[in-house]
Amino acid sequence: MMIEFRLDPRTGVAPYLQIAQQVKNALRLDFLQVGDQLPTVKEVVGSIAINPNTVLKAYRELEREGLVQGRPGIGTFIVKGIAGPPPNAHLALRRSLMRWLKSANDAGLDAEGVAALFESAMRDSIEEETA
């Protein structure tokens, strides 16, 4: 599977970190597996109009974390996954989340409101776990 990167300038997160995070999320959700090749720098630059050095910085960050390995003249490949629940658990959770998102939308929340509510609930959940 080929990952397609998207950048959101509203987040305030550096573009290279957004790319690195998207790769990590794809690994967590089993959209990418060990052995998969990431898009070339040229492909990423062509698809999202970004500076090649930004893509290289993201890939270097992933390499520093031991998740990918660059092979000169060939490309950048996933060499390590990120452990998580089995893929069928993701599917059930995604369905549940889609129902929740529909409810939030029906209640009048826009994307920013959904994100704010989710982040708030996530923080509360983490605080409860550590208390």
C-alpha cells in the first residue's frame, strides 16, 4: 500500500513531524507493514508541493527511531512495526468511532469541535489512568 501524505498548516505542527506521525499512524493501524516502501521524496514533493528537504528530514526522523531504513538508489522501507491491537480490533473500534462522529455531527459539532472534545476526553482518560 502506498501512503498519501496530507499536511494541515492549521495544526502548528512542523510539516516534517506531520509526515513522520502519519507514517507512525499507518504502522499502528496496519496500513503499512515491514517491507513496505514509502513514497520517494520526488513523489511526495509532486503530490503535496513541499520542500524535498522537509521530506528528507521526516524520513531521517523515522530512521533515527528505527522504523525505516533508506537504501540509496532504491528507496525508504519500513523495517519495524509498532505493536498494537490486532487489525480486527481496529475495525470494530473504527465502526464505533464512525457512529460517534455521526452523533457529534448531528449534535452540531464541526471538525474543530470534534477534535477539541476528543482531545479533552483523551486527556481526562490519561489522567484517570495515571491517578
